Amino acid sequence: MHFLRQLIRFGVQEALSCIFPAAIFIILAASKIIDIPFLYRHDFILIACLIVQFLMVYFKLETVDELKVISLFHLIGLVLEIFKVHMGSWAYPEYALTKIGGVPLYSGFMYASVASYVCQAWKRFDLKFVNWPENHITYSIAAAIYINFFSHHFMMDLRWIIILSLFVAFRGACVEFRVGRQRYNMPVILSFFLIGFFIWIAENISTFLGAWKYPNQDEMWHMVHIGKISSWFLLVIISIVIVVNLKHFKYKQRKKSLDYRQINIS
């Protein structure tokens, strides 16, 4: 019974951490079923996503600092989308006023929702990373991952070399999380994979709802190739590296502030 209760608690907290991604799915589904008057579908999705983001901050589900991280990931995702669409990796066939380089601006929110999930999970599960590599290692790996998303169109794809380096860099690293009063831990690499796997499932739902199309989905929807899990696995790492370093920076800033106050009081 204890295991079942813990599993239910875990599921509830996971669901609450997915508020932003879930809202995007609802918006995508609603815009596919309902004909929105006076607005193109992709423009409506952008407006709806902006409203959701505003509400997340207004109701203090996200802080202003977390919004900065989410916005950064929105920009990172949008730049990648523009390049990938230009290279013909996928397309957004529907017309919209809010498009840049054939990419609707709302697409960045799908990347931002990953960062939102990480921020929410951090608070709800009281995440702590043990044996986390030094900043110069994590930043280098994150930069290599992002550059490879572009460069593999012109040279050898280095993703498997990068993945191998991840197992070396994060060996012994684990993430601790709390469910109720009990703490658990999991290898960091496994957590990266599980998040990437569930994003791949979400991607299948998104393409089914017409958020975008891969070349093989032009005439009929097909399941997204399972190899895309590796892409999401790598993209998740960029998001987590950004969030982890933000949290560590804020922690150091608070600690310095407390030390300064103690000095003044004494």
C-alpha cells in the first residue's frame, strides 16, 4: 500500500509539473477541433500560449527568474526551428501572420515548456543533484549538443560521440527527489532518457494534432521515428544544464546575502 500511495503522489506531482505542456496540448487540440473566427490557427496558438505564460507568473507558479530561463529556451528552440525548417527537416504548412522563416512564433513555447517542466519539478520534488560535473564540462557538452543539431547537416553527426561523453561526464551523478516525506535517487543519465522518452510521446501527439509535420507525414500521419528520442534526450540536457546553473547561482547569491547580513548584525 505504501508503494501505491507513493506512486500516486509521484504521479500527481508529475502532472502538476506538466501544467505548461498540458496547456499547450489543450490549445493544440482545441484549435484543431474549433474553428477560431478572425484568427489563423497558429496566431491563435501564440496568443493562447502567451496568456498561459502570463498566468503562470501571475499566480506565482513560476518566478520572474524562471521566466527568464524559459524565455531563453524559447529563443534557443525558435532559432533551431527556423534552421531545421529551412533545411527541410519538418514544416509548418498552415498560414500565419506570426511566422519567421516559415516557423510560427508559438513553436518556441514547445521548447520552453520543457524548461518549465524542469523548473516545476525542481520545486515540487525538491530536486538535488549529487556529483554534478563542473560548469566548464556541462557548458561544453551543452554547447556541443546545440551546435551538432546544426552542423550534422554539413558534416558527420557527432551525437553518439556526445552521448558517450555524457556517460563519462555524468558517471556517478544522480538526482535526488522527494515524494511525500521520503527521498529517492536516480542516475542522472536515466532521468535524461525518461524525460526525452515522454517528450517523444508528446511529439507524436503534437504531430497528430497538426502542430507541425515531418516529410513522411504529408499525406497521412505516421508515428515519429523512435530515433528522435535521442534528439530529445540531448535537448533535455541543455534545458537541465541551464536550470541547474541558474538554481546554483541563485543559491550562492542568497548565501552571500545572508552572510553579509550576519556580518552587519555582529
